[in-house]
Amino acid sequence: MVGLQGLSTEDEIGISDIDDTIAILTEYKIPAVFVESSINQSSIKAVIEGAGKQGLDVKLGGELFSDAMGDAGTTEGTYIGMYKHNVNTIHDALLGEGN
């Protein structure tokens, strides 16, 4: 797993982070990328566009929960439900069954 922002949400995403991620995606022909529920999606859109310019069709595979769970009263609002959501989202997107 590769993260644009690193381990801390206080880290800044730089052009080199985006370029490095695009290089990994194109090298391994990864079909989908994911965003965390608490992060702005503009940087991941730059990754998708950059991969497209390299000839790789990358889709936004979905939103994953990390630091925050889903809304109270939902399946994703529980610890186990959050993990199930993440696993299913990743599985489906990488097999071409996601968004």
C-alpha cells in the first residue's frame, strides 16, 4: 500500500509524491486508487489524470475509512463494519467490480 500523504494527515502532499505514486501505478498496472474518508480528493484526481497521460486507465476505486469510522447507526460506523467496507471496496475495485 502506498499513501500520498504518508502516515500523518499533517504531512503535505508534494508533486514528487504524486509523481512517485503515478510511477508505481504504471509500473504495476494498478487499475484503481482509493481515498480516505477524511482527505480532500484533489490530489488523488491529479494522480488519476497523470496515470492517464502515461497510458494507464486508473479509476477511483472508492472511499476508505481510516482515522474516522462511518456514521453512527451504519455498518461502517462500527469497527468491524469499517474493516469489511474497506476490504470489500478494495477487492471489488481491483477486480473491476467497483465504482
